[in-house]
Amino acid sequence: MNDSRLVYSTDTGRIKNENLTSQSAPKGDGIVRIRKETKGRKGKGVSIIDGLEMKEADLKSLCKELKKQCGCGGAVKGFSIEIQGDVRDKLKQILEAKGKRVKLAGG
């Protein structure tokens, strides 16, 4: 009863996605959209900022600044910023002061 088919292998080690780190920001229409999302978060709402045409390092520094000014947590996921809580109005004011065109999306 000695099967020779391979079921699991650790031969390749940790697989890194090289393309994800070298990707440039997706081109948009120049409008930053802020929406509230609660799906998959057990009812907890987050404000998601999309449409920022920035590199990942710039997004992380902007996220850090927004978290500090809003007094809450957050993270960069892909090319969008997630800020905990429904602080869309405050985020809109901050981003408009930086010269961005901002729209509140969703309900």
C-alpha cells in the first residue's frame, strides 16, 4: 500500500508575489471616492477611500496622517485606504484641504 503520488510538498518554500510590490497605482478619473462599508466586519463600519493615484509608500504615509487626524485606526489594502468608523465627512474635509476632488459614494 505504498502510493508514490505527492500530496504535500514544502520544496518551493515561501512564495512571494513580485508583481504586487512593483505595480503602479491604477489610473482613475481624478475623483477620490469615500464610501462606508460594513459587509464582512460584524456590523462594524469602515470608511474606504478609493481613487487615490499614489504609490504604496505615499498611501501608507497618507493613511498614517489620516489616522492621526481622525483619532482612529486604519490600514492600506491594495490601493485603497480603510479608516475605522464612519468619519467620511472629516476625511472629505482633510482631503479637500490637500487639493483633491472628493465625492461621498454610497449611502
